[in-house]
Amino acid sequence: MALQPRPAAPTADEIRTWLLAAVGEELQLAPERIDVHQPLTRYGLDSLAAVVIAGELEEWIGRPLPADLLRAHPSIDEVALRLTGEAEYRPAPELVVDYGERSRQQRVLRRVVGWLTRALMQVEVTGLDRLPHSGAFIVATNHLHAFDAAIVFALLPMRIVFYAADKFRRIPGVRWFLKHAGDAIYVARGQSDRVAVLRALEVLRSGGRLAIAPEGGVSRPGLGRGKIGTAYLAVQAGVPVVPIVLYGQEQPFRTWLRLRRVRAHMHVGEPLVFPAGRARMKELETYTDELMGALARMLPPGYRGVYAELD
């Protein structure tokens, strides 16, 4: 969105007008169709797209905003009242993320998960030499099954922090695995969870590696439309994105019932580097298309989903 001249001290009405224009442009809705008193999630605003809008609002206002502003105050009216001091703000509790090297417990868990993976699956792995030898990066994978995280954890040689949907926090087995595999960062889907985004940036800026599914969730039988979150994190942290595809593991029980090992595949692509720094929505969408195109080209045609027409 093109930034409008900033008033010296914007009023609540001016902030409402700015937000209506920004949200309307992102959602392709006329501003008059958006109710400023309703949560933005009602209109389908993507969580990380909302983070980008919040960043542009911060630039327009000319001062830092609370990290979880749009999560604590989900409607346009509430944001406007908060920023003009007419509503109380209570910060969300701090999240703790460990992004160091694997602990002894994590090393033991990886050996166990690796043994189970080899016992239950025959995974063809190619391209591991394309992984950066040092420094921070993002692992961007397609997402066909809950087992995807276990395969990545078992087969990648470095510590990975998983960027996972908040719903997995409520599934005991998955929550246990993600906690012990690397203390996942949980993001509230459909909300502007700036706290989770800032924690992810903290991991990357401190040399950690982050795994994220650009589709935003499980998508079968093929790729779903990519969301801008991965590109946003990459340009903000100034780190490369390594595309990785997994397939063949999405229907394991049929194979196991025949007492056979699942034949799965994991292919690592060439790292993608996007210009670091601030990026507008259109630029993030372009980078996302480039990333999703890289994933699609590594997949067999039947797994390419909405990107099936790519050369």
C-alpha cells in the first residue's frame, strides 16, 4: 500500500481510515464493506499479511507499536482507540524459545525417531549438500501429513525450530513431539500474531534454523496456494530459504497394513535469496510465487496442486 502523508498526531478517525484502506486493498474489498467494530479475522485476513499491514502502520505513525497489537485488539476500531490512548493495553505473556544447539535429550530423541523412520519407511533423500553449512536459514516444505515434521527432524543434520499452527498445541502427542524436538513456535492462524513472528525473527537473527510450511497447513493431494509469511520472515531476517519437498508418506497406514515399508522421498532444492529489508505486499507475493514454483518443480506432476501449470 502506498503510504499516505502522516499527520503530526493522527486521530482515531485518521487511523481507522488508513487501516480501512490497507485492509481493503489486501482483501480486494471496498472500505465501506468492512465494519471497523468486527474482528479482522472475520474477513479472512491472513495472519502474516496482517503483520505486514501492522509494519506499514508503524512506519506511517512513526513510532514502534506493541508486538501483539492486532492480536490484543483485533478490530480496526480497537486498534485506533489503543493508539490514541483511548483503550487500555495489556501485553501478552512473553514466549520463551530455545534456538541453540540440540540438547542431550533432543539428540537422543532424534536417534529414536531416526530409527523408527528407517524401520517404517524407505526414504530416498537427495540434495542434503545444498543445505547451508552455517548461519541461519528457513526450511520451507510442502505439507502432506503430520509425519512431515518427524521426517525433517530425523533426516536434517542440524537443529530445527518448527513454526507450527496453534491448533497443534492442543494435540497431546504432536505437542509433546514438537516441544522435545525443538520447542516449536506456535502461531495463531487467522490472527496477526506478531509475538510469534518476532520470536521467529529472534531465532533467525541469532543464527537458528526455522522450518515452516508456506501453505499454512496440510494440503493434499497437491500444493495449495502459498502464503507470504515465509517470504516476510526471510526478507526481515535477511536469510536464505531452502525449499524441501516430501512425498510418498501421506498415506502410510495402507502400506503398513500390508506389512511393507512406506516408500517416501525428500528432495532439497537450491537456497533462494530474496532482497533483505522492508518489502511491500506485492514484492512478498512475487517472492512467494518464486518459492512455491521451486517446490512445485521438485514434485511429481500429481503433487503440484494449484501450481500444476508451471513449466
